[in-house]
Amino acid sequence: MTDYIKYLLSPFILVLHAWGMALGGAYAWVGFAVLMWILCFDAFLKPSHHIRDTRYPWIYDAVITCTVLACFANIFFYAYLAGNGHFVGGAAQTGAFLGTVMIGFVIGAPPVHELFHREGLALRTLGRIGQCLVFDPWREITHVVTHHMHTATPTDPDYARRGDTVYGHFTRTFPGQWKESYHLEKMMWTKRGRKWYDLRNAWVFKVAYFSLFLAVLFSVGGLVGGGLACATLILGPRMQLEVFNYCNHYGLVSATPGRFKKHHTWNHLTPFTRILALEITNHAGHHDDSYKPFYELAPDEIGPKQPPFILCVIMAFIPPLFMMAMKPLLKDWDDHYANAQEREIAARENTRAGWDELNNDSSNLNSGAMALA
């Protein structure tokens, strides 16, 4: 039963965060502190290749459903408290805000992503509505279609090429996603002979539930509480998801667009990261079969791996540090994972990025950075 109990860690942190916010003062930092302590502790643990028990999938589904609902309750509760002046002093306000930002990303985003990939109507609908928690009701469109079909190629708006910084990635991925979402939605209503405003179009449903979400958020929190809650969702799950995408496919190339191979993504398999992220950091397994539930994913023991998840996210905001860690990993990928065509593409990408040293067999890249993985 421990396999099932593990995933209660996410709702437990949500309860701690709500409790800390309710008490106010220094307690407002409890959720943030506990989450960051777990992630930092996890960074020192060895990768876990444990395969989950799948005899009682309904338990997993019950836990993940409760997690999504608890995330909705958490953001509404934060909006209410922030809008009613509950947090006295800058320290309490900062702790509650940062806790909501990080918990929204680490705990709120994974179950939403998991559920909108499901084939069952009920769970998939919850996942679609749950996209409000990442402040992006159109997330499913570009992710399921474009990202999974064009992984590790420049035609994927979520992909970061060699030499790209996370800041440059932001300026490319956001407009790229918006453009692709509009294109795909327009293609669907045109194909079905509908007007753009037809109530049967998926985008109309998305606008409706997102508008309702915002209306509830501002009704319980007022202008201040609702605005702060929106800010936590934008700075947390919305932006940090792009950091996650930036890291997880960074610099990898594919010679077979539309035909995913397990070496086309990085993996993060430390124990608590797997649990909190609902196995999405076992990224090779997810891309290999995007409809497979998280509890059925088998970790890729021999695939390419990055440094610990929290370290990658932090380093991404310090480009020289991130590049220093990634260059030897990409050199190793080119030498040991890429096929002949991919090595040719990688060599051109290295030249484009100004990383010609990666094309040199006698490269003296700092091998110590590879040990971080």
C-alpha cells in the first residue's frame, strides 16, 4: 500500500499550506518551507527506478482527483485571505505568496497535465477545467498535438535549442503557443463547417469555464485578492511550466519528427520528484505513450538524465551556470545516444549556438558538471 500512500504527500502539503495561511504570521511560510525542504533533500537522493503497484488504479485516480479539487480550494482560500487583509506584515504576505506560487507549480500543474491526457471522459474533463490552475485553458491543445508530435524539433513551441536562454525561450514559446492554439482551433471549426462563435467549438467552452473561474476568484478575494491569486498562477504554474519544458528537452535533436525515441528527452528520477510530479519527470515513458496513466510508467534506467529537478529550475535562471552544466551532458548525448543523422543535426546546432567545442572529440569540457546528473 505504500505505493498508493506516497501520492498523498501532495494533498498533505496543500493542507499544511492552508493551515499556515489560516494562522498567518510566520506560519504563512509553512507550505513553502516544507515543499522546498523536500525538493532540496530529494536532490541528494539516488534515482528511483521502482515500478508502481497497479492492482488498484482507482486509488490513484481518487488521490489525483482530490489533489486537483484541493488545489482549487487552495487558490480560492488564498484569494479570500489576501483580499481581506488577513496577512499582516510583509513577511506573512511574502510567505503566503511564494508558497502559493511554488505549490501551484510543483503540486497543482502535474495532476492537471495527467488528467487532460486521460481517455476517460470524467477525468479528462476535470483535467481540462483544471487548466485554470495553470492560467492557460488552451494548454491541452498545443501540448497534446504539437508538443508530442514535434518533440525535439524547432517546430515545437515548447522546445529550447542549444544556446537558448530561458529568457529567450519565454519570448518564443508564449507567442508560439498562442499562434499554434489559434491555428488548431480554427482548423477544427472550419473543418466542421462552423462559425468561430459556435457554442459547440472547444474554445467557447474553454473561455466559459475560465471566465467563471476568474469571476469566482475575484468575487471571493475582491480586486486585491483576485489579482494576487492570478499573479501566483502566472508566476507559478504558467511560467514555471515553460521552465520545465525548457529543461526537459533542452538541446536534444530528433531526426525522426513525429516518431519519438526515448533519448529525445531528459529524465529526473529522484524519489520525491517522481511522487510530487506524478511521474511526469519520467519523461521518456510519458512521451513514449502519452495516454498511459502515470502509475503505469516504467522509469528509463539507461536514458539521458539531467541534474536534480530543483537544481535545473534554479540554474535555468542563471544562463552561464545552466550552460556550464548542460554542455558536457549534451556532448555525452551526442556521443552515446544520438544516431548518425542526429549527430549531424547536433553538430549544426552546436555551430549555430557558438559551441564548436562540442564538435571536437578532444573537448575539455568540465566533466564535473556531468556528475550532477
